[in-house]
Amino acid sequence: MDRFLAMKVFVRVVESGSFSKAADALRLPAASVSRTVQALEAHLGARLLNRTTRSISITEDGEIYYERCVRVLGEVDDMESVLSRSKLSPKGTVRVSLPALMAKSTIISALPEFFAAYPDIRVEMSLTDKQVDIIEAGVDCVIRVGAVGDVGLVAKMIGRYSQVTAAAPSYIAKYGEPKTLEDLENHMCVDYLVSKTGRVRSWEFVVDGETKTIPLKAVLAVNDADSYVECGLAGLGLIQASSYTLSSYLESGALVEVLQAYPSYPRVVSILYAANRHQPRRVKVFIEWIAEIYRRQSSLQIAADDLLAGHTGHVEHASHVTS
């Protein structure tokens, strides 16, 4: 029995909660994963997992062994990084999930720089606005906007951005520009349907130190971020989106920012990864690179005090976030 491989298999089974999911992640036959864990238990003389027809659970001995395996695998990876060429050129595939617009506006254009520095790394990007489960989705890390409450994950805050309310010049020419929140009664917006809930995302502004939700009229609703921006560009209504998404359109004049006197709360951007999972060096360097890319983007480094100058309204923070 390859004890090192057996440790990696056992760790992945525990983290995924399933022999089949572990097999998919490791690209091994499910039967091989099951046999490997059985052989490991026989070698140790201890039951590591309780099995039923529908689920598995870790035993007390399994918890102790799992924690030791995570440390050993991490130490081996660090040792190999120091003593081998992988320190200079980590290899393998990094799987990341992130919102599509964030990838298009910030990440993709910077990837040539990453591949120039790490030519032996392959990146697989899953573009979705939905919150994915890292283990179930088989990804190494996710970039997420908003509050973070996932148990067992480390959340590193990499940015904070503002929400911008904007309209196309054609819309303003036809309907005028809203100057106050009360003016919105005479305007139309484009509704955005949140993928996770199917509900319309509300518009919020900070007024006299409090967050105020404004109901708006809309004749159109979409559930795709690209289409939402296109609706705004077409003059179909006011839109409210992130500063990093709309910055190029505002600079070109394709969109005009309105209601600048009424800020919305800042939103936190975090990169999440499993707290106890052994992180290969290729994943570590990718996470560090992402954080550096975000640090360079002024539209993604909005200070809460600057954005809400003169206001003390709600500021959204991610729970359990590291700086």
C-alpha cells in the first residue's frame, strides 16, 4: 500500500464527505478509493470512517488521523517546494469559481501576466453568480461578493467596491436625470433577478446615517449580469451595479452616473478556500496573485470612510474575513 497516496485519498474522502466525490476529484475509480481507505484502516488497526448506505461519518480515531494527515501533507508540499524546481515553477491545475463580470472586467485581462510568471500552471475558471460549495464543486478557491458565513473556510478580503447608479445618455435625454431619491418615482429601472433566490435585487442608499431601500418601477427583469448592463446601455432604464463593472462605460460616456449624492453601502470581495485542506503551491501562488491584482484596482479598493463620507450607514462586512 502506498501510504502517502492513502493519506491523500483519506483526506479527500473526509473533506468531500463521499467516496464518489473524492474519486472524481482525484480522478480515480470509486472502487479504488474505497479499497484504499479499507487497506489504510487495516494497516492502522483502527476504524477511521463509519459507513452507511447513504452517508459516511468520521470516527474519533479518524478525526485525530485526519488532522495529522493534513499537517504531514502540508509539510511534504512545503519541503518539496523548497528542495525542488517547483519552488520556481509550480505545476498543475488551479480550479477557481467567480462571478462572470468580475472575471471579464478584472481577471481575464491580467492572466497573460500570470501565465508568464507560472507557465506550468493551468487555470480552470467556473463563471457563475451562484454561491458554490468548494468541496462539492471540486474547486480550490472561490471569489465571492458580500457576507461570508461558510463554516470551515478561510475568507481573505481582497477588495471593497461601491455600487454606482447609472443611465444611458439616451435615457436621460428622454426621461431626464433624477436628482433626488424622490425623483425615482418618475423613473424606470431594470430589475436584476438574483440567481440563488429568483428575487429582484433591491436598491439601497445611505440616507442620514441609515440604509434606505427604494422600490422602483420596472418593465424588464433579467438574471444575467452581462445582459443587465446591456439593458442599461440600451436606455431601457436606470441600473445599479458595481464600480468596477461600470467604470469603463462611465469613462467612455456610454453611461452617466446619477444620484452621486446618495451613496450605497460598500461591498466586500473575498477569496475563500478550505481552512484545513492541504494547499498545493500552485494554489497558494494563484491566491497571492489574485490578491495583488485586486490591490492594483482602485475601483476595488474603496475605503468605507471615503465612500460614505459624512454618513454612518450600514457597511457590509464578510464574517471571518482575514485582511
